[in-house]
Amino acid sequence: MGCTLHEVDETVDGGRILMQVACRVDPAWPIAQWQKRAYLMKIYCGLVWVCLSCSDTNHAAPVNASHGIRPEWLKKFLLLQSEESQEIIAA
């Protein structure tokens, strides 16, 4: 399962990819578990987007999921995923 952050253009799901994150899932999980994972991935992509938007750096290539986020935000995200019993981003 994954989530992609990309610039929007005139095509459906088109535009330059800025960041992607993917994680393991189990087909036997209930739908609530899948939704929780998807929600956390979207939160993480949103945090990366805010950090990229606030930086002066123009990223020409997609950023790895472990980059682009402020350390204090990453710490809080890791706490959130722990509280939700999920692992989207490794500590």
C-alpha cells in the first residue's frame, strides 16, 4: 500500500512526483486496519509537503520518505504511529 505526493497538472494522477511512501499490509486485515494505514500515510505525506513548501530548496528528484520532515515533527509522527499500533516509517 502506498501514498504519493505529486504536483498536479492537467492529467489524471499526473505531475512530477515529489515523494512516495509505501508499507506492508496483510490481505486478511479488516478494512479499518487498511484505512488506518492509509490515513497515517496521508498525514506523513502532508507533513513532508509542508516542510518542502517552507524550504528554499527546489527538489528536482523525489525525496525519500525519511527526508524532508522536521525532526520534531518526525518524533511526533513516530509517537502517533506507535499509539495507533502501526509502522509506516521506521524509527
